[in-house]
Amino acid sequence: MAHDFNLHAPVGANKKKRIVGRGQGSGRGTTAGKGHKGQQARSGGGNPYVGFEGGQMPLYRRLARRGFSNHPFKQEWQIVNLNDVEKRYEAGETVDMASLHKKKLVKGSDPIKILANGNITKKLSFKIDGISAAAKEKIEKAGGDVTVIPAPQKARPKNKSKSANAKADAAKAGGK
């Protein structure tokens, strides 16, 4: 079976980049291929951002915002699996935030949760923010112990309550 190894791009696949704004002799003439006037003809022209509608009030600002989201209060966890702990730790060691950082299993300050992916054969002591029930069972079966230190909750954004505003308004009105 004969092979043809002379590969080449189809005709028209490779186009030369258009160089604009290089004078009358460039073949692009007076407006350099940018048309007449307008934002796109100007230096630095182009859409300022995704969703820009040429100065018209953009759709995302025309629509009302409704509802409530718990997203600002979402608790982020760093996940560590038992098979990673099994590989990096010797029997008798303590698994905690500092040692996990040292062994490069986690980074940052988000709370850590141990999951039961993999098996553990070594007797280890865990002092950790969170752990799954299956992981705890596997660790205790291997002779280890688990201490859960609850992770600190994210601080809620500060908002004045309606009652505080009402009290402030009443105080202002009473002062007149």
C-alpha cells in the first residue's frame, strides 16, 4: 500500500495578515481598510467589553435583579483523599493543616476535608476540619484516631438592619 506523505494545506487556508494604516502606497488607500469614521476606525477602537451595545443601556442592566443567593456564604473545602495520605505519611505521624501544607497536598487557608478515596493501612492521627464518615471508618479500622476541629464560618457581609435604620430616623426626627 503506497502512502502519500506530501501534506499541504488546501488552497485558501493560509491567508496573509492584512496590514493597515501604512500610507497611500500600501494599496489600502486613504482610510486604510477601516471604512469611514466611527468607533472601529479610531485608534484604540473596538468593543470595550463583552455585552457592550454601542452605548445603548446593555441587556444585563435593563433586566431587574430578583431573588437571593447564598453564594457569598458558600463554604469552600480543600479535598484530600486517603490514597494521597497513604503515599506521603509514615505510620505514627499526625495529619493536620501544617503537615499537609509541608507535604504539598494542600495550599491556601481554606478548610480541609478528608475523603475515603483509596485505602489506608498505617496508624495515623488526624486533626482536621472535616472528614467523611467512610474515611473516618477506614482510619479507625487501621488503628488511627480522628479529631475534627470545626472550620471557622465565613463572615457575613455587614448590612444595617431595617430596625437600626428606623431607630436612626426616629432619633433624627426627635432632635429637630
